[in-house]
Amino acid sequence: MDDLYDEFGNYIGEADEDSQPDDQQGAFDGAQYLDNDDEDQEPAQELMEVDDEAPSNAVVLHEDKQYYPSASQIYGPDVETLVQEEDTQTLQQPIVQPIEHKKFTVEEDDLPPVTFDRGFLTDLMNFPEQIRNIALCGHLHHGKTALMDMLISQTHDLSKYAETKEGRARDDHLRYTDTHALERERGLSLKASPMSLVMQGTKGKSQLLNIVDTPGHVNFADEVAASLRLVDGVVLVVDVVEGVQVQTEMVIKHAVLSGLPLVLMVNKMDRLVLELKLPPADAYFKLKHVIEEVNTHIENVIPGRGEAFRVSPEKGNVAFSCGSMGWSFTLPSFTKMYAESYPNSQFDATEFSRRLWGDIYFNPTSRKFTRKALEEGSERAFVHFVLEPIYKLYSHTLSESPGDLAETLKSLGIHLKPAQLKSNAKDLLKVACEQFFGPSSGFVDMIVEHIPSPQRGAKRMLEHDYTGPMDSKTGESMLECNSDGPLIVHVTKLFNTPDAQGFNSFGRVMSGTARPGQAVRVLGENYSIDDEEDMVNATIEQVWIAESRYNVSTSGIPAGNFVLLGGVDNSIVKSATIVAPKLPEDEDAYIFKPVTHFFESVFKVAVEPINPSELPKMLDGLRKINKSYPLITTKVEESGEHVILGTGELYMDCVLHDLRKLYAQMEIKVSDPVTRFCETCVDQSAIKCYALTPNKKNKLTFVAEPLDDGIAQDIESGKVSIKDPIRKVGKFFEDNYGYDLLASRNIWAFGPEDNSPNILQNDTLPSDIEPKLLRSVRDTIRQGFAWGTREGPLCEEPIRNTKFKITDVSLANEAIFRGGGQIIPTARRACYSSFLMASPRLMEPVYGCTMLGPANAVSALYTVLARRRGHVLSDSPVPGTPLYSVKGLIPVIDSFGFETDLRIHTQGQATVSLVFDRWSVVPGDPLDKSIKLRALEPANAQATARDFVLKTRRRKGLSEDVGVGKFLEPDLLRQMKESGLI
């Protein structure tokens, strides 16, 4: 009996078939949950991992007993199941996260109703003569988005937006093209937004207007530059009170240099009446001044040749408008209203419109036009026929009682409902003006007449931006805007998808038809026939007509139109050229030049993830940021810092918001803002500096000296390119800068890039070194020069405005001893030593500062600028207004927080624009070791350069000091110490 039980009292004898131990029974019972059928019993028991062969009297520990099936057994292997302790997560956090579809842009749920047929819109796309591609450009808050809203409200049914708003929200502008969350929050446009609208001119003919609404803040001028590349003309929007401001100046300069036709929209006309309360005669002079201001800026860009771009109401390329009240007119469209009011009178509306501007007077008694105001009671035709009716309409609408107003408006053919007559002044005025002026047909006429169609505009675009020949089959197809030709699309902008996970490419179809499912080649900015590395094969997945808040999917978009493409963005960073896999007659593919921006990115911050393990996530976010903003630059410093370079504070704020909330969706640490520097020299090298290669068989001798004034600007603006034939480059320097023939023909490179303002010049004589031998190392010396100028010796910032002359070269006869590994680092070292012997200086970027505010704010600007190493250049009143405009300069490194500081000093009355203006030499010698810098004390004026160099080196993790001895050959260094040069 004893051997049937163990020492713990457990039964170990042979089991009876009918009776099983309770423990074992419990383990089997859990398998009964499936079904009672015999077929289902076996798999269930397998799931429970019961070993049938084990002895039936095996001990099953308490924690191993399974009374219930596990979740994975119930739901099967395809379902993710998690088992977690309840105290490891908060109650608000679900164990299994639901799938979320995040949206970061404002968009329509469905296609909104429009006044035209969308099929008609797509049909119009096949007729380039009836298409106009335009960009609305101008300064911040000058009313571009409001004008866009006016055009949208005339083509879209927007009643649902008005119904949802109550109280003060009803006064807010619709801002249909502001779709980004930050745009809604801050009340200004940050991104360019395209819209394609079908609108009618005064004769009732429909035109397709492809419009891009661009941002007005100077920090976002990169969006404007990317948009101007795709259009055939610019609508310049200018606030009648503020006149031409910084962004307007930049757009005028960029458009005129690109050969883009300009038309002017004088906006916010109601401010003359309601805000400035100017009498009609004075209002005329204010309008005339604004128009002349625009023409003066046009003339200043190309002196003596501005007539072709001149804007004037009698030419018909100036419109007057008020975006908030929803009206606009040109002189021809206003005279047409007179013609309709007096149908029986026989007068020529076109002839009448020519008499409505300038020094032409009208006498109501004699009913004659004269050139001089001879008779009493004569007044300017524009004042009498245009301004006075508008002033009267405004004053009657605002001052009369509903009953009298109904009678007054009835005589003008304006019929308002009783409820409208009792509405508030703003709504009443808007309804009255909309009925009085009608739709924007005058604006459409002006665009059609003064801006070329895609077919006529293609020639300018190709001459200015295309790198290939125009006499090829592909070039001819683009010139003709041929929708049956080979596909060529010029992409300049990437828009993120609503969930911010991917991008769609926005561009213009230059030739052929873009269709979904089409195989294409995507050529990047660095693609060339010699170097085909920057080329990727892709397939167009979707083709849309871009409409800001919604996209219209289509089966194809022909040449001459804007297009939004899905599925080709993977390899595109900033801009690209999309071409068909095979061009006619097997021609080579050429690209459009990268977008030329108004200025450089000089505002710099370093970022890192709070949680180091999230670094890959942040890097992915930085890649997306790089695609989203045209002028952003992201790079990794030598010290391992991830650096973002942008244009200014607001720009960087938006970039970091997008990085945190949209693209990386994580928290990041951001350093204090700093700026980019450049290095330059102000004298010729004291001696000829030579460097020996590591194998001591080659010797390179360099001399550095500053470039002549103006060369840097010419190289950067593209007036001269190193890719041009040698004769052409030589002729340019010979004619403009007095170089002799030998020197100008021996310019080897610009560096570090092809448009960078440093020159490498071969100054050796053929008698000293065999030309064939020298040509064998030409490319490697260039590479060493490019490396040296990319990271200068002072603090690893780019070198600028410096010419390096090769004065002597001695080379080994055997090619193996003069390879790249020997020559490249030696050329770099020779550049550095010659540069450090040429009185090196540090350069810093400087912002041009423009303030607009009341007279009492001017003194505050002087005070704030003086505290930040800045100074005022000019201050003058804005004619016809109580405002003052002040222009000044402020170093970028001292500009952080400047705008806030100024607003505090002026109680928020002043607005300020900061835009990159120039590079300026920092006072002081950066190599002066006698300067002692004290912690937490600002450096004095002459120690500024030294201070910047040491702090930048410290930040980048470089050795504390820099000296020429590090780069000189020991023999040369010893000689110089003996002679007292060092």
C-alpha cells in the first residue's frame, strides 16, 4: 500500500481508466470550450498543449493549470493580442491602440458645388489659347488671399461656410487657400496654394485661370520663387495705403529679370474712404503715387528698359479692387458700366476709358474734356467719373436710413431685400458693392490681354530656365505646347498629403499629357548628360487638378496646365524634371535649372531628439521638412549636430512646428539660434605658400587675394558661368574687370559650387611646367580647392570673395605618384596657408530691416537698432498717410527677438520686415591672440570677430585656436619665424 503514494501523499499508483485525478481532469476540462463533437476535441487538446504520452499521474503545478483558453487560442494566430499588467498603463491608454487617420490640412469632404461644369474645365485644358497661368504676389496683409476668396466666391457655392459662423466669426475672412493648421491659427499664408477657375470676361467668353496664391511674409519668399517658375505672368497686389513694401520690391525685381509680364492690382481701395478719409481729388494723387512707385522700382531693375513692363491704367494693366468687399474694376470695365447705363447714347467705351486717367479734365456745364483745368468747376475725369460715384455709394450706404437707402440704391439698379437693408454696415456695404460692380470680368479681361497664354509664354520660359536645345523635337514640342508630344513636366513644389505621410508633386506640363499609370524618368537637380546618377524611374500613380482644399482626379492633364502628381516624389527634394522614358529620335533628356531664390538661408538652429532612440524618426522628419520647404537646408556638422538653416524666426518656428507635429510627431530639443558665417581675406598673401604632398614628390604653390568688387554678385546672379566656353568666360572678365587675356583664359573653377564667389586661377607659365603634365592634375587640384573653400580654416565656414592663384607646380613624372590621394589634401592645405597669410576676416550676414509705423515709433527703432549693432539708413513719411517708413540694417546674429523687442517699444503699432541683404565683414582680426575675452561679458567692437571665431569653434567641437603654423610646411614656417612674419 505504501508504494502507491509518494512522501507528499500524492497517488502514484496505476490510474484507473474511469477515474482520473482531479488535477488532470481540470487540465483537460479547459479544452471542452470548443465543441462537443469528437472531431473538434483533438485540435482543441493540441492547443492546450496536453501531452497524451506523459504518465497520467504527472504533477501539474498550480501556475501551469489552464482552466480557460488563452486569447490567442480564441482569436487565432492572425490577431495581435497583448497581455499586460493593469498598473503598467494609465486607464486612458488602450492596450491595443486603435488605427487613427490623422489629418493636418483643411480640406473639403467632397467636391464643392461650382458655377461651371467640371467637364467644361477639363475640356478647356486642351485649348492653350484660353488658359492663363498667373501668380498673385505682394507684401504681407496686402490682400492676396482676400482677392482669391473673392474669385472663389464668384465660382463656388460657399453658403455652407456662412451658415456655420456666428457672432464675431462672421467677420473673419474665408481664407479658402489657407489650408495649413498654422495658416489658420496665425492669419497669414505660409505656403503657395494653387486654384484652377473658369471665369468669364466682359464679353462672356470663358477663360481657364490657373492661379497660385503666394505668401506675403518675406521669410516665405522661397514659395514665391518656386511659384514664379511655373507661371506666365504676375498679378502684383499692392495695398493703396502702404504702397510698395519689401516683398513687393523683391517680386518686381525677380519678375522683371525673368522677363515675366506684370499687371498691378491696387487693393484695399475702401481704406481711402473709410480710414484715411481722403477727399476724391486727393485720393487720385495717392493712387497715382502708388502706381508711379511701382514703375520706379521696375525702372531701377533695368535702367532705361523699363517701358516694356510699365503699368498704367490707360494701358489697361492696372485694376482697382477691394478684396474684403468683393469688388474690382479696370477703366475699360468701368466705362462698360456707363455704356450699359445709357444704352441709347452712342459713345465708344474704349475711347472714353482712355480719357479717365492723367491730366484730363471734364467740365459738367460744357460737357467737354480738356487737357487743362481752364474753366471753373472743371475736375479730373477720373475723379468725376470713377472716384465720386464710389465715394457716394459708400457714404449713402453707411449714412442713410433703410427706407431712403432702398430708394437711392434702386436708382442704381441695386435691389436689396428688407433683411439685407437692416443688416450691419459691413454686410450691407458688401452686398451693395457686389451688385453695383458685378463679377470680376474686368480683372479677367486684363489678365487675358496682358499676360501671354502658355503657348506664347513657353518661349520665355525655355530661354530662361531650360538647359537643353530648343531646336530639337522635344524643344519644339514644348514651344508649341503640344499635348501629343513627349511628356515633360517641370516640378518646383511638393505638397504633403493630408495625413503628412507622403508628398504629391506640383508642376507644369510643358509637353505631352500626364496620365495615371504612365512610366516616367524623374531627373533631379544634379542630373546632366555626363552624370546620369540623379535619375530615377517611376510610375505616375494619380493625376489631379490642384484646388487647395480639394483635388479633382482626372484621366490626364495636357500641356500648358498645372498638374499635381502622385507617386513620383520619392527622389524629388526641391525641384525636378519629369520626362518620358524615351524621347523622339532618342534625344538626350535635359533638365530645367534649379529655382533661383531671392536670397540665402542664414538663420541656423541645431536639433536633437529628447529620447536618443528616436533619432531615426527625427531624421525621417528632417527629410520630409527638406521636401516641404523650398529654401530649407538640413545637414550634419562635423561635430554630429543636426543643423537646420532657414530664412528667419517665423520661418524656423513653422519648420519646427511641422517637424514636431506633422512629420516626426515627437518632441525635440532645439538649440539657441545662431547664424552662418563666411570667411574672406582683405589683402594679398604675404608670401607664396607652398605645400608638399605626403610622398614629398609634388609641390603646389598658391597665393590668395580678395576678388574685385562686383565679381561675387555677377557669379551668384549667373551673369557668368564656369560651364560657359572658356572664350566667353575670358571675354566677360576682360571686358568688365580688366583681366588680361592670359589670366582670364586660365580661370579653372568657381568654388565650392559652380555659382560660388571664389575663383581658382592658373598663374603658372608654360615655360615653368609642361601644360600636358599640369592638365593631368587639373581636376584633383580643383577638388582640393572646392574642399578648402567649402570649409575654411577659421571655423569651418565657407570661404567667400577670394581668388586663389596657382603660381608654381612641380610634379612627379610617374602618374602613380601624383594621384588624387596625394594632390587633393595638398591643394586644400595650400589654399588654407595662403588664405591665412592674406589677412583673413570673418563675414556675417546682415538683414535689411524695414519698419512701417506711426511717427512716434521711429525713435524706438533707432534705440532698439543701436543696442543690436544695427543702424538706420533712411526714414521718410508714406505720402498721404500718417505712417512712416524706416529702413536700416541689423546683423542676423543680433536680430533674434528683435521684432518682439520693437513691438514692446512701440506698443505693437509698428510692423517690421527682416530680409537677408548682404554679407558684411565683422570688425576685428579673428587671429589676434592679444585679445582677452571675459566670460558673460559682451566683446568690444574690435574683438567681435575673435569672439565669434572662438565660440563657433567651441560649438563645433574644434580645437580652441587656429594658426597658420598648422598648415605650413616646417621649413617655410621656420623661415617665416626667423624673418619675423609670424
